[in-house]
Amino acid sequence: MTDKTPVGPQIGNSADHFFQSDSDLATQERRTAKRENKAGDPIECTSKVLCLVLSEKAEESEYAYIGESGFIAKRINLLTGKTTKVFKGHTGPVTCLGLWYKDNVEYLITGSWDKTLIKWNTKTKESIHTFVAHTDFVKSLAISHFASILYSGSSDNFIYSWNLVTGEQLQKFKGHSRGIEDLALDETETFLFSASSDGYIRKWNANTGECSHVFKGHLTSVYALKIFNEEMWTASADKTVKRWDLETGEPDTTLAHPDFVKCLVVIGPYVITGSRDENIRIFEIGNGDMINKFEGHFDEVACMAVRGITLYTGSLDCTIRKWSIAEEDIRTKTENKKSLQKSIPIKKEVNSSLLTEEEERELAELME
């Protein structure tokens, strides 16, 4: 007699596989297979790379600062892959970075899940000041170089502004109903823009903290935003990137993705995105076409930055990779080109639960 016993989800009997589904195990196997992929000339880091900023000093153009889930920030030589300085002091993952220059001295500003920000002298590695006010994870920051003001955003739903010279707390920006994922100043540093897990982007008077506009269009968490040539670009967990007309406050372009979009940069006629699906995509702004895709990371692409014709990307796979974005290299993989709908109507309201699925996943992964 044939055995008709139904076959359910297979759970491994290894201690490492307890409570993992077939999908989880398949993901682990796929990532293990991709670990040997050397695309992008990977620089190995000691823990997950959460944020990345390039040195602004001309004589130190080969250096980058990164924040890691292992509670540290580092300065890395991008040519040799060597760590040249380590900044230790936080007691949680370092999630955001910024550089500030005063009297020819370079300072690194770091924000962490330990609810604080620290100002460091990058030459001496000395901790100059710790900014304390937030009651939950610090996840984003922006720096006004004209006014020497630091802005910080947190999972406590608030934005604070600080005097970078004295460390004094200045303003508290209230309005978002969920955590702040990213911050950006306009080119005049008159207005501050904030992206939140509540699905909205807000425009604030950078000095007074008054909110002058709320941008509505994404379905859920907005992870990243960039202000570029009087336009705003945003990346979201709703699997889209949007371009917004800052005058009308409405999106005029939507670029669809197969998974959450975690970071983006705008360079010339292109927008480049990093996704939870481990891939980097290059879109032509004029027609919305995806013209190339870079594959090499084996975990979520968390951050990116551009210098010249080189794109640097950081990932939860504990690597930094570099990619040529010279015109001839961007357009080499024409087989990846596909048309994407430029304008997708969005009407659905955001979820009002206290903790989203992606936030729960982020917490679990970073605390591994």
C-alpha cells in the first residue's frame, strides 16, 4: 500500500536550523553559494555595513567612513581595503554618519541604536561630545555646514537640532507618527526633509521646526531621500522609488522594484538604487528604463555613495564593493534593460500598527 502521509514544510534537525522554514534555508544556501562572488572587488568588514560616507578632503579622496552593526565606526582606505582608524564608544549598531569641518579640522558625527550621537575628531579619534536626548534608536542625521547645526532623527518619532560647536540642543521637530528613517537638507539649507516609517515625507523650516508640507504617496516606510536640483527622490518598502516635484508636492515618476528599496543616489541622468533583494539597479531618469543591474552582494544593500565614476555600496553581507558607472560600463548589459511604468497611481493608506514587518526583520538581523 502506498504511503499517503502528507508532506509539510521541512524543518532541519540541525540546531542551526530550528524554527527555519524551507524558504529560510534556501536563502541561506543561496547566500552561502554567493559568498565567493568577487564582483565589485569586495572589502571585507567585521560586521554588517549600515552606513557609508566618503571623505570630503581632496587629499584623502581614497578614504571612506563606515558604520557597522558591531557598535563601531571605521575609516577605510578604499584602494587597499585596510582599516586605518576605529572609533569605539557606542553601545549599539552605528546607523548613520556625517562629516563636519571647522577651522580646518575634520569631525565625524555618528548616530547609534544606543540613542546617542557622538562627535569625533577624525585625526585623534577623540570623542569630543555626546548628544543625548532621544529615547529610542538614532537612525538618521543631517548637517548644516552654513549654520553648524546637526539634525538627528530617531525611532522615537522626533527630530532634534543641535549646535555642533557647543553641543546645545536647539529644536524638537514634532509631526511624524513613527520613526525617522532619513534626513536631508535642501541646497540652501533652509529646509529640512524627513522620511519616516509612517510612509510620509515632511518639509520643515530648518530653523524653527515648523512643518510646511507633508508629501503623501508611498504605501509604507520611506527609507531614503535625496534632494537634487530642486527635486526630491525617495525609496520605500512599498518597492518603489519616486521623484517628487517640490513645487507641487506630487510625485511625477515611479520606478518599480521587486523588493524593498533601501538606498539611492542620483548622478547625472541616472538614479541608482540598492534593494533588499541584494541587487543594485541603474535607471535612466528620462524614460524610466532600467538599463543595468549589478549583482555581487549576498545580502541587503544598505547604503551607497558616489565619487567620480565609481559607485561604492555597503551591505549586510559585511562587505563594501565598488562599481564603475562610466557610461560605457553602465550600458554594457543591455539584456537587463526593461521598460518600467513611470506613473503608478497610489491610493492605499499606510498601516498604523506599532511595528512593521520590515522593522521587526531589521531588528532581528542587526541583533544577530
